[in-house]
Amino acid sequence: MATRMPQTLMTRAVAYLARREHSRMELGKKLARYLEEGQSFDEVEAVLDRLESKGLLSDERYARSRARVRSARYGDMRVAMELKTQGVESDLVRETIEAIEEPEIVRATRLWERRFGEAPSDYKERARQIRFLASRGFRMSTVMTVVNRATSDDFDDIT
């Protein structure tokens, strides 16, 4: 039976990036788990620097990819928070949020229609719908617009 050769940090990093985009911080944390005795985080930093110089690692590409996927189900505030948590710089987060193709109101309306589809029948249901959209990271002004329009059946001008 053949023994497996230990993977280098570079090999692991490329394998992670082959699956999906990663932020520099996220990939650094994953690689740090595989440091052996006598190795330092400087070696991880060197791998990350090399990947960036070759264009294989990009926080900008990661941010755009992540925002594209997450914006279908979540509001701008939630997407921005997730990007910041993964170490993406604030300026890049702002640019990425501004570059999302569909306006937040359209995404919130679509999500509301899929989840509820009808106007709230009472205050309890209205509060539940508001909480749902707010928990998805939509701005409160967007949430209130969607729920208020649902009450007045005025969705035709949004979608």
C-alpha cells in the first residue's frame, strides 16, 4: 500500500481555490491549520503573496463572487457584513455592494413574494413579515416599503 505524500501549503491553497474563490484572510486561516511544528505563519503569508502575484487569489474577485451569490437571498447589509467578516476592505465592500445588479427593493420583493405571497392579515403577521426581511439583512426602509406595498397591492411598479 502506497503512503500519501504530505501536501504542501501551496498545494492545499491551490486545491481550495480550485473549488471556489476565497478571501486572503479566509484562505490564510485554513492554511494555518496545516502548519507543522517549526513552521510559522510567515510561510502562509508567503504562499498567499505568491498566489496574489500570480492572480490566483483576489479579494476583489472573491467579494464580487460572494455578493453575486448571496444577494439573491440577502440584503445589502447582510452581504456587506459577511464580506467584512472575511477580511475584505471597507472600500472594496462598498464598491461591491454598489455593483450588485438588482436593486435591493427588487430582491426583497421577490423574496417576500416567494415566502409570503399575500398581504399580512393582522399586526402579528405584519410583524412576522417585517422580522423575516429584516433578519435577511435588508434595510428597514426597504422592508417597510415592501410590506406596505403588499398591503396596498402595489407591486406592479417594482418588479
